[in-house]
Amino acid sequence: MARIDRPTGRLPTRLTRRTLLVGAAGALMLVGYRKTVEALYGPSSPTVGRERRVAGYVPYYDQQAAFDTADAQADVFDLIHPVWYSLEASGEVVLADDEHVRVDRARVRRLKSAGVRILPTCTNLRNGSWEPELVKAMLADPGARRRHVEALVELAVEFGYDGIDIDYEDLTAAERDPYSRFLESLGDALRAEGKSLISSVYAKHTEPGPDPHSQAQDYAAIGAACDQVGVMAYDFHWADSQAGPTAPRDWVEETVSWAVTQIPPEKVRLGIVLLGYDWPRGGRGETVTYEDAMRLAEQHDVEVLDERSADGPHFVYTDGSGREREVWFENAYSAAAKLELVDDYDLGGAFFWRLGYEDTRTWDLIEPRGS
């Protein structure tokens, strides 16, 4: 997952896979479903040359738009992660938001019938706030830890999920070993039922890591415990930082190149962010979709810079109150630059955080399953 993001404008218009897209250099050619953004951005563009394992996240607070993308592009995704569940300190599994989570069984059935596996996310995001104390209490109590493992396995079995995705954030170095042992127990219990375990980790380039939150995650131990590990290679800049790219390509590659020294490459899923931020000078950024960003640039008659940058396009504009603002976001080109790393490092796949915010041309970069 990522820091909580909320939409600030209407969501992107959908484009079908065979839509003719016109860009800087003409139409996007679709030859045998082998995708390239060369026609959009020029001959130096990244390309995508093989079918990939691709997952997408569906946040409960904007799941209609995210599920619409999942449905429309069901032949692209092998996994979908609806963010629906959380935990109590006792180990019980509960809904992530008492008011707003809607577990959509019909969507699950439809996606599974299309060959997409469903691994819902259990997170310590409760009612809109991260609650690390819930995880700490569960880990500290052997009985609660056992109940949590049992409850997660029961959830997967009872509702026909293909496994569980764990995203417990804001822990500290004190939880490092207990957290690894919990994932080991959960992975063993899920696999005994024919289910899979995936867990998300922060981006880092050393062990144990530069801050308490990343120090809570032992890459090697988590890699051994889980069937796959989602590396959240984004939030280099975020809402509360200064303006800048969310996932600069060189930093992402540094993250990947170190991750594969700790986790078998075939277990690594590279996290690719689809959202952007709109920062007022000296203030907190607001989340923007691709379409939000392009519409803002058009409304304020400003040039979008570096549309062919692997770090993502950006621009500066002045809002209605006379305040200067800076926008950085992602497009198909920047997504393609990161997807190339999946090939370069023989990774097990990629995941996108979060569906519904994308430049819809992104899906034309990915070979459909079974093609």
C-alpha cells in the first residue's frame, strides 16, 4: 500500500486495449499484443517485451473506480488485492473501516472466473488511521498471534480467497524478529491449505534500514516466509515532503538491485505507483490522478515538462488564490521505465498502487495473460 491517498478530482476516463492513441509521435501500434510507448514518446522509449505477472490494489475508500479498472483489464492482472481487512489486538480479523468497507463478493466471483486470483489485504489501517499498536500487541501475546494466524487462514478458506496479503506498517525495530516469526507461521498455515502469502515491505537499500519502520522488516526472513514480497518502491517524495518525483527511476533501481540480494528475485514484486501529488509552495501536497494532473495543466495553460522522463512529468502553476503550486505525477512512460526493471532483474512481477488513478495507456504496455 502507501500513505493514505484520497481523490481530489474526477477519475480517469477508461480506454479500451485497442483504442487508437495519438501522442507526440502518432498512433500507438499494437502488434500481436506486444506493447510499446515508442509511438507516444519517440524511439528512445522503454518497451515491454513479455507477459508479466501484474497485481493491482483496490482501496476500500475508492473501490468502485479501482474495480472498474480491474474488470476492464482483467486479462492483464494475475492478482487483485482488495484492501478490506484489519485486526484487533486480540488477533481477531475485522473490517478495515467499520462504516465504509463493502466486501464485494460479486466482483470477486467475476474476477476469479476471468482467471484472476484474489488475495485480500489485511492491514493495520483502521478507520483511516495507521494503528501499529494493534500489531505490536498481537505479536507480544503468543495466544493472540496464534488466533490471528488461525483467523486469517479461516478467512481465506471460508471465502475462497487464494491467499492473504499482509501490510502492517509503522512498526519498529523491536518487532523485527516477532514479525518475521509471525509471517513464517502464517505462511506455513496458508500453504497447508493450498493458499499463498504475500507481504509488503518498505523500500530500503541496507539492512536493517535507515529508520525504525524499515528496521522492523527483515527482508531475508520475510522473503523466506512469504510466497512473494511486494517492495513498495515509491514515496521518495510524498504529501508531507517537499515537491518532487514519487518514484525516481534510479532510486527504484537501487531499491530493486539491493532487494534481490536479500530475497530470491522470483519472489519479488516491484511496486509501481500510479498517483501523483499537487504541492502548494511550503505546504502539504494533495493526491492527484493522471487525469487530474493533465486537466490542471490545461486549465491553467501551463506546459507539462518531461513527459518522456522515467521519473515522471511535472509542472508549476498558480492557483486561484495566487499561490504557486507544483505537480509531479506518473504516466505510461514512467510506468514503462519501472516495468523494464522487472525484466532486467528477472523479478516475479509487479504490483500497482492503486488502480483508478492511472494513465490508461499504462495497460497497453502489458502483454495479456495467455496471449
